[in-house]
Amino acid sequence: MKDVDRIAPPGSEERKLLESIPPERFPKHVAIIMDGNGRWAKKRGLPRVEGHRAGIEAVRSTVEAAARLEIPVLTLYAFSTENWRRPRWEVLTLMALLKEYLNKELHTLVENNIRFRPIGRIHELEPEIQQGLAHAVEATAANTGLFFQIALNYSGRAELTDTVREAVRLAREGKLREDDVDEAWVAAHLATAGTPDPDLLIRTSGEMRISNFLLWQIAYTELVITPVLWPDFRARDLIAAVADYARRERRFGGVPEAEETEET
Ligand code: FPP
């Protein structure tokens, strides 16, 4: 039984919504484009970086909710390869927040049986952050609950480019033949290797864009766009998105299951 009393108290609206979702309809992998921090801050007359600071609370709360809902994999888009173009102060603040998050939250990840993995060009981040990330990976490696992936200096195109480069290198070394490369090979050489493709991709703040996130992996992913700005995103919003997803009919390019049996 999922441990949901803290995120959806008995009798609450979110609890009722949660109880309406058949267990087998829960997504196995939820990915989130966390957007709207700047607008959240602007609405309050605060500097943009305050929106990012408030966004950390939403990260903490969403990781906890995903773990309690027993969602196997959660992937959050925290910093894209394009985000370096933001003002220097904003980039420095995001990196400082990441360090702070790792320092403060690692024990929560460990205690809650959460496994952690950063995805993206991690080797291009500052050494102190690389060390913090490596430490978090190591400290949580044996955990068997939620697999929490955080995309840092990540973009789908960069990830695919790196995979093609690896294929070329392996082929040059005589370790890979043309026939070895199929969709399974590509999937197994992406940063997300070992995780199923996301079933549900949530984007906050109402924007209808993919923004270079998990381009290969989202081929058949269901999208839920919520107007909620990321710093306001909480368990109730995750539950609402999961309930929306659970009502969808997924076809993966085929026909609905009911129609498939019609002629037989
Ligand atoms: C988008 O808001 C959000 C980001 C670019 C970064 C997401 C970062 C966090 C939630 C905080 C950092 C978390 C960690 C763990 C490092 P935006 O600034 O694009 O908002 P806007 O579209 O309203 O301007």
C-alpha cells in the first residue's frame, strides 16, 4: 500500500482523486520540465533568482510525492545546455542552489531509499559540483525505491550527439558493427540507459514546448501541461497530472486494444 497520508490526507480532494486511479494505470516514469520560476518571482516583485530558490521547495516536495506514490522513475529538467546563456548571476545562483540541494537533501534521499543519478554533460560542470553529484550517486547506489534523475547541462540533441560520437569511436576501435546498431543499442547508450521511456511528461507554467528535453525517449510519451508555476507545484498537482494521464488511451502508433480484437 502506498504511503500517501502525508501528501494526500484521508478525505481530501487529492486523496479522492488518487483513489480513483486504478493501480495499473500509474506511470512508471514521470519527467518534468520545471518552468515558470521567473514569472513566479516577477508576480511578487522579486528578482528571478528568488523564483529558483522557491523552486527548490517544489523539487523537494515533488521528489517526496513521487516516492510516496511509488512511481519508479522521476526525471527533472534542472539546467539545459542552453541555460548557460542566461545572465551570469542567474547561472551562478542556480549552481549554488544545486550545491545547497545536494548538501541539505542527500540524507533525505538516503533515508527514503531514493537512488540518484544526474544526466547530462556533467564533466563540464565545476569540479565541486561534480564531486557532490558523484558522492550522491555513490551514497544512494544501493537504494531500491524511487530512481530520481536530474538533468543538468542536458539537452536531447547533445545527448544524441554524444551517443553518435560513442558509436563512431567504438566502430573505429573495431568494437561495433553497423548491424549492432538498432533502437535498443541507441537507448542503451543514452544518458537514461536502464530506465523505461517516460510515460508522462509534465510541463509547468502553461508553455507548449519540449525545449530539447529527452527527445529520443518521449516518442510516445503523454503530455500534461499545467498552468501552475513551478515554485507552486506540489503533490496535489502531481496527482492531478497522474489522474489525467491515467484516463488517456495509449496507442503507440497502433489501434486501441478494444478495436484490435473486433475482427478476430
Ligand atoms: C525555469 O524557470 C526553471 C529553470 C531554468 C531551472 C529550474 C531550476 C530549479 C527548479 C531550481 C534549481 C533546482 C536544482 C535542484 C538545481 P524560468 O526561469 O525559465 O521561468 P520563466 O519562464 O517564468 O522565466
